[in-house]
Amino acid sequence: MERTGFADLPLHPGRAPKWLFERMVKLSRAICEVLLYEYGKDEIFRRLSDPFWFQAFSCVLGFDWHSSGCTTVTCGALKEAVDPELHGFAVAGGKGKTSLRTLDEIEEIANVFPLSTDKVERLKYSSRMAAKVDNAAVQDGHQLYHHVMFFSEEGKWAVIQQGMDTSSKYARRYHWLSDNIKNFVTEPHNAIVGNVRYERVLDMTSKKSGEAQKVSLDLVRDSVSSLKRDWAELIRPSYQKSLDEWLDEENKKPLKPIDFLRMPRDINWSAIKKAYEFQPINYEEFLSIKGIGPSTVRALALISDLIYGAKPSWKDPVKYSFAVGGKDGVPFPVDRKAMDESIEILRRSIEEAKIGKDEKIKALHRLKNILPR
């Protein structure tokens, strides 16, 4: 499993007009059909999991390049455009309440291919875990509100989901790919993009959080009553005063909007008890238990650190501020080869697509506008 990136986008209210959305559906179907013919389903999934390609694709379809809506509308257009029986892959999920129907839609579409029971269960598990990791294991202040899974009759998949930071009004997009799957809790990122890097983000998927994962697991498997004592010790006001070392040395205050010092007071002890009775064999199995959410993950991480000395990573896993680098070399030089390859694939797809001449010209003009100057 690779999570291949995420991007920060500002919140823009409103909806895509009907005339635009209908054209996005038509154009996305035409481009997908060329990609399928030229490269196959696996390459489509790899491209969708590439943050820059996805952004360029959204621009070609005609949506605002820097809007949070480019994710939801582009995925919505693809969902309308893709015919599982014709194209050999499907799109499940969406924005808001539609995202909650992802698992049901996987079941429904499985009858079209058909998929074996084992593949269906694996797809459903992957969908749940992608959401669980980005909501609970990586605590960057973005609440998920959009979740879409692309999957094939062979059982391969890609996930694009998006979360909103209500304080900054910025969205962050997360890309997942099933290729080279290892586990869901050890640095699943491949390429990560974002406009904002926070100073303090709890990242339990970082390799640096490996020891904290082990201690968290030991705490859960050991004794619920012992864990309650450790938790009670850390929420006492007298103990909180000793946490100054966690603050910025100069300003003596956290730089992240999330209060990373706060020990959660609302822990799902029923879920903890369930985990104790289940005795999970690893951190991924623990995280997959229903009811284990951000507060529980955070509480265990703080207990692991402050009492047992197993520090989790508090570094925001976002790697780059731009999808392909900055023209001035900051934060890193533009990867022109990757950019040119992505643009060339889109250009060829547009030129070979079965659409009208005017539509091709407009799409190619939009593609030209995103080329680096």
C-alpha cells in the first residue's frame, strides 16, 4: 500500500454549475477511455494517486485549479463517467453522506464484475483503514468529509479522500494506492504536497513512532485498570504544569492550532476493553477495531511518551509545498521529467479522445495554461 500524497486547498463555497459538470463528465469519460486503451487500469490508478496529475486533470476538465471543490467535483464527474461493465473498474463513495455509502456501493458493484467474497472484504477493509489512518493515526486537524475508492475487477484500488481544517478553512487531500501494499501504519506516503506545514502533528504512521506504537499496543493488551491509572496521572493539573518542555523554547507556546499537549478526557473505554479482550497482534489490528478513534490514539501516544519514554513523531508528514517543486528551487527543484510526462499523457489523451474539435481545443488550451513558465 502506498499513500502517494496530499494537497492543501482553500474552501470555496457553492456548487459546480450543471453545464460545467456535464461537460466534465463527458471529457473525463473520453480521457479515461484513451488511458484505458493506451495504458490500462493500473496506470489510471497510478495517475489518480499522483497529486500533480490529478490536479492537472481537474484543470483540464475546467474546474478551479486551487479550489477544494476540484477534488469533490472531479471525483464526482469520474463516478458519473465510469461504467464498471464497460471500463472494468468502478468508483464508489463521494462527499459527505455519500462517502458513508462507500462500503455498500462496493458490495453492489461487486456483483457486476463479479468479485470474490475475499476481494470484496479486502476492498472494504482498505476503504475503512484509509479513512481511519487519516482521521486517527495522522492527526493534522483535518476532518475527513470526502472519500472515494476506485477499484478494478482484479481487486486493485486507489483512494482519494479530503479533510477540512475548520479553523484555517483549508482542505487537505490524501491519495492512496494499493500497489506494493505492506501495512497501513508504517509510513505509507510516497509523495506528499501541501500549502501549509504545521509545527506539531501527531503522526503515528512515522517510523519514528514505531516504539510508541509498540508501547501503545502493550498498554492496551496489558490491563484496562493500569491504563486508567496512567491516564488519570496525566490529566492531573499538577502534572500538566511540568509539560513546559513540550513548548517552543522562545515563546513557550505551541505553534500548531491543535493543542498537542492536551490529554484527551473523553476516551472510549468500551473500545479499550474490546481491544484488551481481542488482544490485537499489531498496531494496525488495534487501529482497525471499531471505536478506536483520535482521542484514544492520542492518549496512548502521550502515555507512551510521558510515562514510558517512547516518543511518537510530532512532525507533519507533508513533504513539499508544491506538487512538483518551485521555479526558484524552494522547497526543492521542479521535477521537470515527471511534470512533462504527466502533461504529455494528458495531451495525447485529449488529442485522441472522441470529443468535438472545439472541446479538444479548449481542453488543450487549459492544459497549456498549467505548463511551467
